[in-house]
Amino acid sequence: MELINWWAVLVATLLAFGLGGIWYGPVFGAAWMRELGKAPEDIEPSPRPFVISFFTALVTAVVLAWLAIELGVQGWLDGALLGLVMGIGFIATAMASDSAFCGWSLKLFLIQSGYRVLYSVLMGALLGGWQ
């Protein structure tokens, strides 16, 4: 763990968190709310989901940084590939199971998992390139 670039981990976490603001705001916000069956006034403002989201992104960044070191990832392209493999292989597949049991629409599943796969790719690229 001492080889992890903690600045890169912090920036990767902030990148994922910022992407969430764009993804669930102007890009897919309206479609996401529609698929959830909610209107903006149905959502009570609370810091809780933002705090949880920040820390889950932080854990993802730490794990990706550690894996990048252990697997000998060299450069942003290898890092992006690692992020893609992790995003699809672990995150999206787990979310597909959740989606099936929770009755999510395909669109909701793609919005939810697409965000996490994309941030894994971006995190991996950043962590692979900034070692």
C-alpha cells in the first residue's frame, strides 16, 4: 500500500464524484428520475447519499490503484483497460443481478451501471498514467 499514489487516488475519487454530478444532472438526470418513477420534488435534500457516494468512489480508487501496482499496469491505456475490466466484470455484473431482483428497467440499469463503468475506466486511466 505504500506504493499507492494517494494524490492520484484523491483526484480519481473527485473525478468520479464530479462525473456523477454531470451524469445524474444534465446528461441523464431527467431520464434517471423518470425511470425511478420520481420527480425532483420527491427527493429530500440530504448529504447522506453524497457522503456515501464519495466514500464508495474512494474505495474503488484505492482498489484500482492497488491492483494497478500489483498487475504492473504501465500507462493510462493499461489503466483504462483495467478500469473497463473491473467496471464490467465486477460492478456492472453485480448491478445486473440487483437490477433483476429490484425490477429495474433496462434503461435504469444502463444509466446506473454505465456511470460506474465509465468512472472505473477514467479512474484506471488516471491511476495508470499517474504513478
